[in-house]
Amino acid sequence: MPVRPGTDADAAAAAALVRQVLFEHGLPFEPGGLDADILAPEAHYAAGGGAFYVATDAGGRIVGTAALQLTGPASGEIRKMFLLPEARGNGIGRALLDAVLAAARVRGLQRVTLTTRHRYDRAIRMYERAGFRLVGSARRPRAGDLGLVYDLELAGQSTPGRPAGRPRRSLTPAFAA
């Protein structure tokens, strides 16, 4: 399943995907709040120097999303990392994560953070395998859940998303923007 840069033309399908995954986990979709960014990803991410990616199945249907939002001159946040159930467990999430981390490196970022929820245990394991470390709780709750904040130092890593010395899988997209 290929990973490609997403556009505003993908917004409706991406928003439907995010809504579906949130509902699956008992969380609300907040188009006027935490989820407003997915409704216009180019305007929100690309215009601010970040990036937005989608993973598609063989028929071109969007099955995953991930974004990079710049938060400072050398820092960013991974946002909207969501996968449909049928896209989980086969490397698509890792390919999306690697695309976002590659975009962060191209932009010269030294650190990226992400916020996730306790209920996303498979995603948490993937983030930790990629070198992310738990650093605290989120500032903005979703349905009363503050969530978990993870941090990754990009400086000194030899390959995208992997701590130095770890082998790299071949699912990484060939592009970085």
C-alpha cells in the first residue's frame, strides 16, 4: 500500500477515516476543535511548512493518514496518525511514520513529539520501537482523556525513525516532502 503526499482533495476521505477510527475507540470527532486540521490539510500543514501523507490500498482508497506540523524552528509534532482496522499490523503505520520523520529531517528538525491515547496500544508499541520516549500528558483533552505525549530526538539517528544501530525495514517511502 503506497504512501503519498496528501492534498485538500483527500480531505473528505481523510476526515471520514479519522472519524471512523475515533468512534471505534469511543472518542468524538471534533471538526471545530482538535480535528479541524484534517478538513483542510494543505492549508493547515503544507502552508505552515509541514507535510500531510496518506496511505492508499490497491484501489486508491485512503486507509491511513499522518501529518507533520511545525511547532518551532527545529521542532515539530506528528498529527493525525490514523489507520483503518484492515490497514493495521502490516507495516503501513510504520511507512507513514517514516514518511513524516523523513519530512522532519528534510526540514532540519531536531525533535518531534506526538500525542496518543492509552487505548492505542499497538501504535504506542510502534512509536516506542521507533525511539519515541514518553515525556508527559497532553494539554488538551479529548473526551476527558489527556493522552500521552511522546518525544523523539532526531539528532544522531542514523536512519529515519530508528535509533542508531537498529536495522531499517524497506517500507519507507522514497520521498521526504
